[in-house]
Amino acid sequence: MTEGERDLVLTRSLDAPRGALWRCWTEPELLKQWFCPKPWFVSEARMDLRPGGEFFTLMNGPNGESFGEPGVFLDVEQGRRLVFTDAFRPGWRPSGRAFMTADVRFEDAGDGRTLYTARAMHWSAEARDEHEKMGFHEGWGKATDQLEALAQML
């Protein structure tokens, strides 16, 4: 299996400027408004935008479910790219189970639009399949719709 075969990718042209989308991804109070598909919601978000800085969201479901895995940023290119993983905890402590690394990119597409690419890279085919069965395309797609709508209001 090649590296790309363990990836799940969402690429869309969004009707929102890159700067607004960046703010929605990097300001905790904005991220909480769109990050998971409704009726799920984020009750807590922490971000330290630097390599090794914490990235944490506590996602809550309509039936009392709760999911939150602390991770770290691996790369932050201001306004253009965020890379984060759950393979490490803050302080570069290894996690118990590495699930994925996310690479989110924002490229100007002209006329106030942004080419948005969110790539989830998994350590194994099994983890990729698990993420796909959890509803990657539908869930990340709905969250991206919410991201675009929020960015349009900024």
C-alpha cells in the first residue's frame, strides 16, 4: 500500500476568502461554531499555533457522546497551512494510539474564493477504513459547509 492510499481527502472551492477561513480554523471561539457536523458540537477548543503547540477539541454528540484527543501542531504556515496530529500529546509525549495526521491547506482561487484541501493521513489501511466508515466524507463535508457559511459572515 502506498502512502496516498492511506489518505482521505476533501478538496473544495469555497466561496470565502482565505483569511476568513484561516480565522475560523485558528480562533478557538470560531472553530467551536463549525468544526463538527451538527447536531454534534465543540464545547472546548485549545490551540497553540506553533510546531509542538497543543491542538485540542472536545466534541459532543446529541446522545451524550464525548470525544476529545489532545494532539499537537506539526507545521503552521500563517494563512496557508495547518498540520496537526494525535500521534503526540503536548510536550511531544507519544499518544497511546496514533490515528491520523491532518494537513489542511488554503489557496487563493481568485474572486474571493479559496481552494480548500483537508487531508487525513492514517498510519494503517485499517485506521483509514475505520475513519471512512465513521463518515469521513459526509462529516467533513458537512463541517466544511458550516466553515464556509461562518467565513462568509466574517
